[in-house]
Amino acid sequence: MSTTTPPARDLRLVVGYDGSPPASRALEAAVNLLQGRDGRIEVVYVAHVPSMAALSPGAVSELEEDFDDIEQELRTMAAEQLGGREERWGFHRRQGLIAEELIGVAKDLGTANQHAAVAIVVGSSSAVTHRVVGSAAVSLARHSPVPLVVVP
């Protein structure tokens, strides 16, 4: 029996990020998980177009401009939170359903980094409505093909 510790595996963490306190806690947890390991954090903002807006081209165009502004704001917030603590990270904006897009990023990372371990990290929702209709974390728990960390 060997007592040596196996080498740290390359770890790719997909963090769902919308600037909320739960998302900030998820990003903090990802930094802690990556400590002492090779790997990278992929911060992902998922812009979600409400179904009503999809009916109006003008509304969609206006939402796209808003999403651009939100993306820049969230990128800055993530950079400030990670600044001086973790330099191995990237920021992505996806559009669609949150759980599906986070899973998509995780699958893409797994394909591109076949020897890496991939996990999704999200904050838990405290919204009362999510207890009734579900949240991104609940959907991820049901459908994610990679390990999921839900940070309280």
C-alpha cells in the first residue's frame, strides 16, 4: 500500500455567475477548490430572453444591448473578486436556459480537455418561488453529466 498522494488532476470548473450573493459564493468556492491544483475557472453568465420578448424584434435588440452592458459589469465584478487571488479564469456569455447552457460549457470543456476533471459550481437560490417551480441548481442536479457543487 502506497502512502504517496497522487498528483493533482487538471480541474476545470464552470461557475454560473449573475453577480448575486449566491453566485459570488460559488465563485469563492471555485477558487478554494482550485487551490493547489492545475486547472482553470470558467465564469459563465447566461443571458435569458423571456418568451414575450422573443416575439418582438425591437425588444430582442434592446435586450441584446442590455445583455452587453450586463456582461461587461459582471466581467468586472468577477475580475475584482478574483483579482490577486486567481489568474486562471475566463469569462463567457451564453444565451438560453441556465442549466442547459452550463451543461453545454461543461461538455465543451470535457471534449477539449479529455484528461481534466470537469465540475459545475453554482450558488443555491434563496427565492421562495424556486422551491415551488425549481431553480437552475435543481435542474442541474437532475441533468448534469458532470459533478455538481451547490454552494449554500
